Amino acid sequence: MEHFRYVDKVVTIELDASVCVGCGFCSQVCPHAVFAIRKGKAVFMDRDACIECGACVRNCPVEALTVTPGVGCASLMIKRWLHEKGIPLRLGNGCC
Ligand code: SF4
Ligand code: SF4
């Protein structure tokens, strides 16, 4: 499932560049290369690639990042993957 992405423009990751100190921890820990450091500040390189894992938020020393954990979107990704594999989904919990 390495190539799965969220639906575009629904991710909740936010960056407050005004408090970013440019340490680069977010870009080091992000598994999807969402960030780069430009001119001493973090910038989004591919915001829609975020999987809302929270690793960048946990490692930011100045709370410049926020994200809402993406349980719903993770479910959507799994559902799509099962559909592509022809595996019936039987969660029965009303989840997306
Ligand atoms: S929440 Fe995870 S995937 Fe999203 S930007 Fe942060 S480290 Fe990357
Ligand atoms: S971890 Fe926080 S302070 Fe460091 S570069 Fe990323 S957003 Fe900026």
C-alpha cells in the first residue's frame, strides 16, 4: 500500500511558520516527505501526501505543527486497497 494517498485537500496537517525555528526534525521524521526546509523555515513540499501519523507534531520543539489523527482516512485507504484486491469488506461499523 506504499503508493496510497489521502484524497486531495482533506488532510489536517497545519504549519505555523511564524514560530518554526527551522530545526528540520519534521522533515527527518516524516515518512512521506511532506516537508522541506527553505530559508530556515519548514515548508510544505507535498501536503496532500500526509498520512496524519503525527510524527512531525510529536517532534517539533516549538509546537509549530498540528494534525488531527487520520483514523477515518486510514480506513478509507484500507477499504480501497481491499476493493482493488477484490476482497470483500465486512466492517459493519459505518466507517467511511
Ligand atoms: S503527520 Fe506524519 S505524514 Fe503527516 S506531515 Fe507529519 S510526519 Fe508527515
Ligand atoms: S520540527 Fe517544527 S520547528 Fe523544526 S523545522 Fe519542523 S516545523 Fe519548524
